[in-house]
Amino acid sequence: MSSVHAEPMAAEHEQEHEGGGRSINWWGMMFFIASEALIFANLIAAYLYLEIRDNGGSMAFNLPGGGHLDWVYALGNTVILLCSSIPVRLAGAGIAKGNRRQLLLGLIFTIILGAIFLSGQIYEYTNLFAQNFTPTYQTFGSAFFTLTGFHGLHVSIGLLFLLIILIRSLRGDFTAKSHFGVQAAEMYWHFVDVVWVIVFSTVYLLPLLFHS
């Protein structure tokens, strides 16, 4: 009799542990994101160090024409990227409830907004090149394109990730009980958004504080 009661209790305890804990896949994704965050931290630190060193202890951040980067345009692009966090969160919440329609719509809108952000960054690069601001323009040009370009690469990877998840979603690969791929894509996309806020603040807003 005791063994009969012990089995349901053990099963219940195991379910509570699974529901309250994190899977090894989740921790693996968090470790990957943390390692990527360290790379960005090093790039930002190098960017600031080189700019201060090459300008005698100050931060010039000057374009070839003497002005600064167009932070208003970049702010608009930033808003677009941040807004993309909403549909990807809705996608994750949707599949958690077994709502495939919400999942699909969330993924589609996230991909569209991400593509708009990336297109906006390419357009900005085109205008900067027209002003003779290229990766070869002093330390600032090299550091700027390395930092923002590295983030753009991550956005591209994120879009590819989301596109694969979308295709798998159309095939019905995810359910309310099995959808870690969607969760991982959402985690990665939120990481890309948060990193851009830091990059935007460092590259575009910091010069305004030092030259106000």
C-alpha cells in the first residue's frame, strides 16, 4: 500500500520540479547569450578607450564634416527594433497556450520589423559613406562600423533564426508542451534589442552629453 501511494507522490514531485525549474536547454541558451554579451562589452570598452586616447582624453565623435551622427534617425530606427520585441513576446505566449495563429502572426511581424531596422541601418551606412565617413576614417570610423556592424550581423542571424522557426511553425513542429525553439528565438531577439539600446546610447547619445 505504501509503495502505491509513494509512486503518485514521486510523480507529482517530479512534475513540480520540472514546472518550477529550468531545462538544460534554457541554461545553455543563457550561457550562449552571456558569452555574446561579453563580446559586445569588450567592443564597447575598446570603442570608448580608443576614442578617448586618440582625442587627448576627450570624446570628439566627429564626422569628416565636423558634425555628429544623426541620432534622431537612429532613434527612430531604435524604436522600430524595440517594437519588434512585442510581437515576438506574443508569439512565445501564443504557442505556450497552443495558439498557433498568434505564434505565426507574432513571428511574421517580428521578422518584418527586424528587416525594416536592418534596412534602415544599411540606408544610414549609405549616407555616411557619401559623407566620406567610412571604416578607414580615423579610429572613430573603424570602431563605429565594427560595433554597429557586429550588431547588424546579430540582427541578421536573429532574422534567419526567426525565419527557420516560422517555417517549422507552419509545419506544426511546435506545441504548447514542446516549443523550446520558439523560446530560444525569443530570448535571442530580446538580447539583440537590449544590446542595441546600449550601443545606441554609447555611439549616438554619449557625444551629446560631452558636447552640450
